[in-house]
Amino acid sequence: MSTTLLDLRDARECESRAPELVRRRRGKGESARARGRRPGAAAAADARASALGSSGEQASHTPVLASELLELLDPQPGQLAIDCTFGDGGHARLVAERLGAAGTLVAIDRDPLAEQRFAALAAEAACSLRFIRSGYAEALELLASEGVRADMVYFDLGMSSMQVDTRERGFSYSYEAPLDMRMDPAQQLSAREIVAEWDERQLARALREFGEERHAGAIARAIVRRRAQAPIETTLELVETINSALPAPARFAGGHPAKRSFQALRIAVNDELGQLDRALPRAWALLREGGVIAGISFQSLEDRRVKRFLGERARGCICPPDLPVCVCGREPEAALLKRRSIVPSADEIERNPRAASARLRAARKLSDAAEPQA
């Protein structure tokens, strides 16, 4: 199948009709069934080498748990991979290198900066590439409607380094910036709107459920009081408001006092947990038999969802333990590739402190039974 690369201008013109699609193929195809296996150590070496520049210096962006993810996915020439959270393209670049000219990588992201990073990858990768600018739940539904089947689907959840380092986006509590936190700048809802318009009960619930913030009620009251005097429009104004609501011990323990509140607002703005809940079953349905699904999470709310989803599909018999024989007939749909989550090594955390909270889980699809869409 031949495809072409749409330039970013043409892709933006298509946005009013459907999610943007960008495709590219280079070179002669390799056999889609070339299956030469490489040991995990080689995969790790590939990932480490690709994360370094030609001089051996650390690249500006290093994907988290890159060698571990590559080993679990084990991309082979001619396969089709779906990167649901393209971001800066770190993981996608490693996977694309392994897919070869006969392979296909579908990249998904709703951030226009990610689309720009994709253009750089498209200029050099040998495999066929396609970009869908959309939330990943909607993009996976689109792919399902097209009859796409994947050999691997993976998620690198939360915000990307690209987003947090773009100060004017307002994702970080460390920089003065407008309250924003939108992954898709075209959407209407922003952190500023939530802080300005949600009532105290809504704010407290969001802080508690999405940030697991113990002092959610006090922080919500402080926000409502302060905005009654003047609008809260910047990140540091919000940080000051949060600090004013916390008792002294909470301000000096467990990291930055605004960390959980900023996480909660970001999740609420971008519907991150709703996206994940809708996307996991859709990703599973797209997988071929033998395909791998993987998720890298950075906080417990995401990790619990990935763990529960994979665990439910890896579970077999659900009969009461006192029954002598199985009568439910339930067979596992998945095999967990690791029983416990994979965490970064001490060396990786030293090189990249942002990796410290990462957790990687993955499973292989055992059967190709139809999966109901959420």
C-alpha cells in the first residue's frame, strides 16, 4: 500500500473534516514475516544507544524505561505499532528503527508540538508513518473503524517533558505562566476556567479524586476566597493560594505542596482518566492474537487502571474456590509479561529524575476473540 506524507499545513486544513492524518513510506519493503528474534540485552543496548547523540552525550529528551519497553514490545520488521502518546517521539523513534521499511508506525497525540516532532521523525524513518492528531481514545476508535489490526499498542501516560518545559503552557508549578494546562490548545476548557468557575464542592472533589490531595477541602475554600477578591490567573498565584491553605507540616513534606493540586487540575482539564478508561479496551480490540499492549504510568491513578485492565484479562477461572472443578469455563485472554510493574533503575533515575515514579506494565494477547467497545 503506497502512502504519502501530508505537510503540516495540509493536515491542518483537514482538521475540520476529521482527525489529521499524516502518512509516509520510504524505501523498498522487507518481508512482513521476517521474524529474526533479538535478545533482551540487545534491545536494551539499542535503546541506550539511540538515547545518546553521536558524541555520546545525553539527548535533550530521553524516553523513560525505553530499553525495558522495547524488550517487552520486541518490534519486528513488517509489524504495525501504535504509539498512543507520541509526545517528543522518543519511544516511537526506537520502535520505528526496529520495524524496518515494511513496517508501520501510527502515532497519536493531540498536542500540535507533538505533530512538529513527528515531522522530524518522518524525515528520517524508513518505516511507513501515520500521525493522527486527536485524543488517543478517539483515534483508536477511528483506527478500529478502518479495520486496522496492530502487533503492539503502547501508552506513555501523563504530560510529556516537552509540555512541562514549555513554560507558557502553564503545566508546571515552578514557573510563572498563565494558568492553562491544555494538551490541545484548541479546546475550550483550561485550568484558569476551572479555578475561576467551578464551585467549592467541584474543586474539592477534583483535587481529592484526581490529585489524592488530603487537604482538598481547605484548598478549594482558599481558591474560592481568593478569586472573590481578584482572579487567579497565573501558576504562581495558584501556588500561593494553595500554600496559604496548607498547615506548615504539609508545606514542608512530601515534595512541592502544589504538586497534587496541579496534577488534579491537569487531569481534569484534559480528561486524562476518562481517555484512558475508554482507550484501554479499544487498544485491546485492535491487537492481533500474540500482540502486546503496554503502559507506562507516572502516578497511582493511571497505574491502577492499567494494572486492573491487564489483570482482568489475564484472569482465568472465577469459580468459587470450594468447587472441585471449574464450571465457569473462563479462559485467560492475556498473559502478563511481568507479574509486577517494572520500575526505572537507579542509574536511569540519576540521569533523569523525572523517571522516578514511572511504572511499566505489559501483557500479550492470547486469543483474538471480539472485544466489546467502550
